[in-house]
Amino acid sequence: MSEEQLKILLLAGGVGGAKMAEGLNFSSNISLTILGNIGDDDSFHGLWVSPDIDTMIYTLSDEINKTQSWGVKDDDYKALSFLSKLGNNTWMSLGDKDLGLHIYRTDRLRRGDRASDITKDIAEAFGVTPHIILPTDDIVQTKVLTDQGWLTFQEYFVKERCNPVVKEIVFDGLHVAKPTHEALEAIAIADIILIAPSNPFVSISPILNIPGILDALKECDAIKLAVSPLINGKAIKGPAEKIMISLGLRADSMGVANFYKDLIDGIIIDSSDAELAPEIKSLGMQVFCTNILMSNNSEKRRLAGEILDIAKNNNFPNEVNA
Ligand code: GDP
Ligand code: CA
């Protein structure tokens, strides 16, 4: 494999996905495409919000609020204060600049434009170099059955702060959704498919479950790797391990590997979880141990570089060495 031609397709949710994308984006000799998650999308105040896609765009354009890892830096909440005064529920924190983007997206959707084209234009206007593509242009929304009943994903994640116990996760609209040609093409030509350390159940699963996507991923020739979102059985942020426990799964990198076992050739886990390696290998995949915590740009860059080296230097069954 020669690095000039390396086409990387990153399957990514919001914060964990964006950190990995930033790391890969430091590498100048790759072509990076990001297949994002639209399962978190929802309507607020009549506007269509796509949180994971926007987190990705804001991160890669340096517009992100770095303290939160979501939302826009130096944003105000004046519009939200009036919405609140008018009696609207404002638990979904949407800043003024952020709302500007949602107005733009919603206006174009109402005019009949494809979500993929709108995303491409937003990313270009924000100066984002990697291609951000969507698994589908149809509406597919994650819904969560909890001990408090059915919740939309944002009700569970933002309003209830992931406190309810998750019993079941469904993706509304899945069965009539069609994959985008961009996603199928990117999968077919990729050299490396990397599953970001995103939440497997609510960020990656909605992508994999769009009809046609998983089959295309299984059939393609790319080397397929995943980075675990868990270290010592804990998510760095968010409810991944809580969801695994409540769904009766093993809440560690072995549980993550098991979830992806029919898809990936190898998984990158934290060095502190090295004792899990033999068990994970018995699932029929390679295991690579390194520091997978990305607290700053140099750690993001280092991890991305190591993953590219892993893909180039290891003997995967489908690898073509150049
Ligand atoms: P969300 O859509 O904003 O919730 O973000 P993602 O689904 O993309 O990412 C959430 C996951 O990212 C969580 O399960 C975290 O454990 C994981 N995560 C966040 N930061 C890091 C990191 O630095 N390293 C690793 N390995 N995982 C991380
Ligand atoms: Ca998300």
C-alpha cells in the first residue's frame, strides 16, 4: 500500500468520531472521507438539527466549543432566551450561530435538497477538507426504550442526561431508508475502513443498520479496523458502558470487539487493557494495544499515525502490499 493512495473511510458519531477525524486530518498523504451518523437528528423549534454531523463540521473547522466538545465557540443564547420566554422547551442548548446553520439546513430541506448535498455545501463553506458523507438522505431516528418509557435520542441524551436505564434501542424509519450513492461508492473504493471510538450502539449502529451499508462493508476489500471507545471498561464520555451493562453485554473492549466481530479485521485497544488481547484474538481478529486516549492534538495525531502504520504494516487477510 502506498500512502499517497490511501483512501480512509471513517465511520463516526459526534465527539469521539470528531477527535479521530482531527487526528487523521493531520496526515497529508491520505484522502479522508467521513461517514457520519444521522440517527441523532431531530426537529427543534421547527428546525432540523443534526448534532453528530454538526459536531464533526464544527470540530474540523475549528468552530467547536472546545470546553464542551460540542456547540460553537463564543456563541450566544439570545434566540434561545426569547424561545424560552415564549414558552418553548429549551433543554436542547442551541446557540445563535448554531441556529443559523439549522435555519440554513431546514430551509434547503424544505426546498427539496438532499441532506447529503446540504452537508457537503455546509462543510465546504466552513473550509472542511475531508468529505463528510451521510449513510442515507432519509430520516432515520434513534429511539430509546428506557425505564421511563420511550424517549427520542436527544430526550435520553440531553434532557435526561443518560440517566434512564436503556432497555432497547430502535432506529425509526430504517426499513424504508435507502443508502446514499456516496456512502456505497466510498465503501467500495476505501483502502482502510476505520470505526472511530464512537458509541457503538447509538453512533455506529445507526450507520451500519441503514439497508445496504453493512453488506457493502462486509463485501469491500478494505482493511477494517475499529478503535475502542472504552478504557478499563469505562467510556471517556457518555453512556457507552452504561448502555452495554443495561443491554446485558460485557462493558469492556472485549464487548466492543464482540459487537463488531463479523465486520472488522482488527481492533485498537488501550495498553491498560492488554490482558483482554488473547480473548479478543479468539474472536478471529487482530488486537493492537496503544494509548487510545486523545486528550490533545498531539495524542490525536499520534494515534491516527499509529493506526495508519498498523494498516500498512500488518498482514491482514485482504491486504495488498505495494
Ligand atoms: P457523541 O455522538 O458526541 O456521543 O460521540 P461519539 O459517539 O462519536 O463518541 C462517544 C464515545 O467516544 C464515548 O463512548 C467515549 O468513550 C469515546 N471517546 C471520547 N473521547 C475518546 C478518546 O479520547 N479516546 C477513545 N478511545 N474514545 C473516546
Ligand atoms: Ca451522537
